[in-house]
Amino acid sequence: MDALPAPEAESPVMFGSPMPPGELLPWQWALDRLIAARTYWIATTRPGGRPHTRPIWAVWLEDGLWFSTGSLARHNLRGNPEVTVHLEDGDRPVIVEGMAEAVAGAGPLTAFLAAYNAKYDWDLVAAGEGVADSSGAAGPVFRLRPRVVFGWDDEMRAPTRWRFPGT
């Protein structure tokens, strides 16, 4: 598991124009919210081009956002791994854009399973090409390595775009 490089903060383009230089939020502000969130919303594209959005549970680890999801998202991600994930809070949003990649195997899933099971009081285990729980629900696991993250504080204060070098 390679940790993400530190992102560079800059003013984003909003409402069709670059935001004037001003206060930027620290990366720790976004990171704290990504770690603490319970529910995340993921947007993928169906094979025919239609959008698909759903809530998911996920955990932020040092190398990105990890999540497991059902077959529809798996089929979507197989055809187009580009995704957007955002938190439920529209007043202080954090929006992550990047590419999701499938991760399988007990070794690579160790940190994900420990963090996910502790966060959600769940019982996921590595199984086949993904994970399963005691109810029999199973699915693949994906890691989203961010390319860019957007966020702003209350009343759109300090809008910030964080870019990750090498992505």
C-alpha cells in the first residue's frame, strides 16, 4: 500500500470562472471529513453512458478511499473506472475525483477489512475476488486513488482544489 503524496492546494474554477486567490483550506480539513464520514455517494457511468449514483460505505486509508459495492457498480467500473465520490454534507462538501481499481486477496485487503469492520461494526472477510459477510452478501472491493479533491467550508468559504502529483 503506497501512501498518497501530499496534495497541492489551489483556488478552483467555480461558476465557470477561476476563483480569485484567497484563503485555502488545509488538506487536513478534507482528510478529517473523509475519515469521519459514515456514508459517501459514488457516481459512475453505466455501459450505455447513463449516470449511476448510490450511497456506499467506505474507509479512507493512506492510499485512497476503499469501498465494496454490488454488481451494477462493478459492471460500471469495469467499463469506465472514472468516478466521483462526495460526502453527504452539501454545506461543507468534500468531492473526490479519480480512478477506481479492483483489489482482491486476503493480504491486500487486510487494512481495509480491519478499518471497515471497526468503523461499521461489520463482519466482512476476504472471499474470492472480493469480500463477503455472514449474511452471504458479497462483492468486489475497490480503491479510489484521488486525482483531485474539492471542498469548501460553510457558505462556500475558502473553496479549495487539492491536486495530487503524479495522478
